[in-house]
Amino acid sequence: MNSLGTDGGGATYNTVSGDAVIVGPVLMARHIEGLRMPDRAPDVPPSQGPPPSRVFVNRTKELAGLRDAAVALAAEPEPGMLLVVGVGGVGKTQLVAQSVGRELKELFPEGRLYVDLEDLRRDGAVDLAAVLGRFLRALGVSKDYVPGGLAECTALYRSVAARKRLLVVVDNAQHAPEVRALVPPKGLLVVTGRRALPSLLMDGAVVIGVEPLDEAAGTELVRRWHADADEETAADVVRLCAGHPLALRAAVEWLAARPHLTLDDVVRDLTAAGRYDTDGDGVGVQGARGAAMGASGGPREGGVGEAVDTVLDSVVAEVSEHTRHLYDLLGILPGTTVTTDLLRATGAVRVDDALGELVSSRLAVLVESPDRPRRCRLHDVVRAHARLRARALPEDRRRSVLRLAVDFYRDSAAHADALVLGDRFRIQPPPGRTLAELSAREPLFVGRPDALDWLDAERVNLENIVRTAAEHEWYEDVWRLCESLWALYHSRKHLADCVATGRLGIEAAQHEARSDVEIRMRNQVARAAYEQGDLDHADAELAAATDLLGLAADPRLSGVVWETRGLIALARDRPGEARELFERALEANRAVPDAHGVVVQSYNVGQALVAGGQWAAALGVLDEAAGVARVTGDDPMLPRIDLVRARAFAGLGELGRAVAAAGSAAEGSAELKQLAKLDQALALLVSLADRTEDEPLRAACEEKLRALRQAMGLKPPDGTG
């Protein structure tokens, strides 16, 4: 990595440190022109959402209403909104998929976005910043540019999406605020839910109601699936399933797997199941259902819900024993999706066969995911049935399954953390099992990007596992999971999740009387609150952590607390206080000694000195930090150090040296693919080129900045075309 610099005269850019490289203004511009920018991703419109089924009958009225409303709303200058409302499993998602496949995709060729909020719901709420982050990445924005806060994500989403007419489909909405944030600036938002949301109606949303199939339509559907069925028997099946498409599909798929039976057998079985407990394994599902309905104040969606439960009871009673066992596992596990590795870890056998049977019966569906393992989940109506069924299982069986799931996620998350953040300071011991022992076939993840994608894909499951461990008082597992999850929260900026799980980590540490763990947990929560802009909350957490420092033997715990307090002081424009705090963090890391920690805290001291206008002192600290980084191979810190050095030189008026340091930062960032730092370095060079009236350099940096931001899916910066 070359280091470009200046002799202070401004006419040439000479070395600041390292090997001498004499470069004139024109050559500096050429040097910037030679930087390799990341390749721009193909400009392919996103095409998200479940595919339409080949068999779909008698929704002519609903399809026409959806089409006509969409056409009318698409003609308006403002974005439109459609609400598709009906009971769970009645076919809302498939209705929208059919409409998209037939007409809507032609109305919105610039892109279609999709999210199922049920997969991201936690304690009734949805992390909208995470949803918008998904949308931004689908629209071509690099993950390095996706912010963590909701306000910032919303602003960027509206900026990026403003260039396109988009169709956004949101499944399983429950509240108006979680929908409003996802409305595209131009185009159409289609929302499915079990009830109309009155405040959205006041916003002008058009409602399309979806009712269970009537007898004629249901009979036609059954006879398309089962051509030999006579009309009367098919009608009986429709009545027993209350016209519910999911129940009808499950019943007919069950029959298709048993060619020796007839539709009359389905009718007899459903009739019996509606009266008696006939699941065949000694588990009193009907009794459990009655108790659950009494506890919840009523049946699920009236007679339709009961009819669906009856069908599911019959289907589950007749599947293979290993499939029924796996179905019960899915009812016990607290997350929303599963992998075959998790299922094997929790005691499932013949996993591929069992999953295949559930998928072919339309009880489970495969889920698209960016990470390595294949995932599946139950339909939300089926999931409710499976969990209701699981309540009747013996408590010790449920507890043992959850224990195995917690063990699997604790060790897997620790391996992912190690790959994402490397050899950082950790309190927990290494995981007890290797990655090879955790996965039966291919590894869960290979390398840092894979590990981070796995953590992100498992995010909701991991949060549910943390809560499960807390509920069962497995406190060591709680804080170990929370410590590992920092790799995800810090990298992908899931800040609200960090605060929520961090509270459980703090409580677990207190239960175990682990002051060292409590300090770490409080610092993680404080860092998330700091990045959210909630400095008072961060201060409160750090005050509690500071009170415990006398009980902590490892000086690095003091270091992380002083560092976070220093960042807050900088955010509050108190550079002198920040410098003192960073210097305390620096001494704590020297006491270990921790070479990377020394470099980081020296860099922070330099930032505080620059913020306080102490340019020369900052350069001394930063030069020493750069020397340590080179000796220890801490290359990722060098571009960050050069950026602050450039600002220090600029403060001293040594603009040539400032340009050289910023150029070195740009070069190092480009080599290491630190795209956010590369953006900062190029933007700083544009500003310095203005001050030095170096038009060739300005033009070269603006062109690179334009190319970088376009490659990252962003608008070009102001003034760059």
C-alpha cells in the first residue's frame, strides 16, 4: 500500500510516511483515476414475492376488483394502497400472486418488493428498519450504505425508490404504522391482513374482501386436483373444510399420497375428526384446543378455524411417524423458520423425507434466504395448529427439545461471531462443538460474508431462542448468545434488536452475579443506543457499567466502557472530555496488552484532538498508531487513520499533505473494499481540491465518487451530475 504525501508546498504531493513517491497535481489526479471502483451490480428490477399457483379457481370477482383498483390507482400521481382482507389461509397471498402474474407486473415493470411481516414480528411489533434494509438491498443499495436507524432508512428508501414506479406487497399486516413506512414514493402498496385497518381506509386505501370458497367454487377446485371425484363427494369435502383453500389443499394432498384411498375416505375421516380425538398418537388435541380457546376468549376465526384444525388433525394423524415427530418439533421450536441442521440437532430423524411429506401436503413451504442452508416454515395457520398441538405434549419433552435448540444456536452463533469479528475480546469460552459437528452435510457458513448472512437470516430465530433461554433460566446461554449477536447487530445495524436482547443479557448477568458480563452487556446496549442517537439512554447504561468496573479483573472491560463514553462525549461536542476518556481506554488496552485495541484507541484520541483543533498533537498520536498498525498487520485501520490525518493537515493549512493523506486513505479503502471509508476519502478530496483550486483532482474525485455511489445503488452526490 503506497503512501502519498507532500513537502508542504502544495505544488507537489510528496511522501508523509513510507517510501517516497513524488507526484504532481496532474499525476495525483491520474492516481485517483486509476483507483478500481467496485463493479456495478446488473440493473435488474427486483421481482420478489411467492409464485402464482397453476390451479386457481373462481376468484374472478376478487381478481377483477384488484385489477381495476390497481389500474385506477396506478394512474394517480400519488402512490396508491390496496387492502386484501380475509381469514388466515383463505388465499389472500395467492390471490395477490395471481394478480401480479396476470396484470400487475405489467403495470409496474420497474420492480416488485415483497415482505411477510409475520416472519419478522417480535412481541407484536415489526422492526421496520430491518424491512426497509431488505428493500434497499433489493433495490441495489450496498449493505455498506444501508443505515441502521428507521428515520435514515426511511429517507434513503424514499430517495432510492423515487426513481421507480414500484409494486410493494406486504403480507400479514396487523397495524397501520407498520404499513405506512413501506409505501413507495411512486407506485402501489398491496397489503394483506385478517382485518381492515380503519386508519388506512381514512388514508384512501381500497379494500378487496376474500371469503372462503362457496360450494360450487370449492367443488371445482377439488375436482381439478382429483379428477375422479364425483360432485357430491367433492361438495361434502368443501363443506367439511368450510370452503377454506388451505384445508382443501391439505386434505386432497393427503389423499394424493395414498392412492389406495378415495375421497369418500377423506369425508369419513373428517367427519369423525370433527367429533372425536382421532389423531392416533394419544395426544388430546381437541382437549388442548378447548382449553386454549377458553384461555384466549374464543375460537380462532369461528367455524372456519375449527374446520381447518379438523383437517389438519386428520392430515397429521395419517402422516408417517417420523413426519409427525418433526411436525411436533416445529410446534415446539420458538422461531419462524428452520433448517435441516436445526431439526437434526433437536432430535428429528429422516428429516428430508419428513420435510418432503410436509411440503407436498402444503403444510410447510420453502423460504428464500441469502444464506447457505435451505429454510422452510409452516404456514401461519398451520403454525398455530402445530403450537396448539405441542401444548399437549409432556413438559419434559418440550423442555428437552428447547434445550437442544439453545445449545445448537449458542455454538453456531459463537462460530459465526468468530468469523465476522475475528480475534476480538470475548468473555465466553470457545464453542463446545465444531462447525462440522453442527452441520450434517455442508457447513452452515464459510468465511465472513457467509457467517454474517447466516446470522441475519436467523435473526428472528436467535432472538426467540434468547427469550426461550431466559424463560427457562438458562442464564449463561442468554448472555453468551447476546455476546455473539454483537457481530450481527454491529455489522448490520439492527440496533433496536440489540437493545431488546441486551436487556435480557443484563438480567442474566445479574442472576449469575457476573459483573464482567454485566459490564459487557450494558456497553453493547449503550453502543446501540448511541448509534440510535439516544445519548441519555447510553449514558445511563454506562453509568451502571462504570460502577461495576472495580469488580472486573480484565482491563479491556474498562477500555470498552471508556471508549463508548468517549464517543458520546464527541457526539455532544466535548472534545476535551472525549480525549481524556479515549486516553483511559488506551491505557487499559496497553495494560493487557492488546495491539489492535491500542491502535483503535490511539485513532480515537486523534479524532478527539482534531475535533478540539489540536492538529499537531493529533498527528503525533496518529503517526504512532499507524506505525503500530503496520508492525502488527492491522491494515484495516490504516485508511481510517489516514482520513483523520488528512483532516489534521487541513486544519494546519498544509493542504498538500492533506491531499496526500486523503489519497492514501482512498487507495487503502479501495484495496480493502472499505466502501464507506472510500466514499469519505473521495468526498474529502473533492473539498480539498476546491481549496487548492486543483481542477483535475476535483474532476477525477467527483467522477470516482459518482461511479462509487452509482455502483452502491445510490444517487450521485450533489454537483456530480
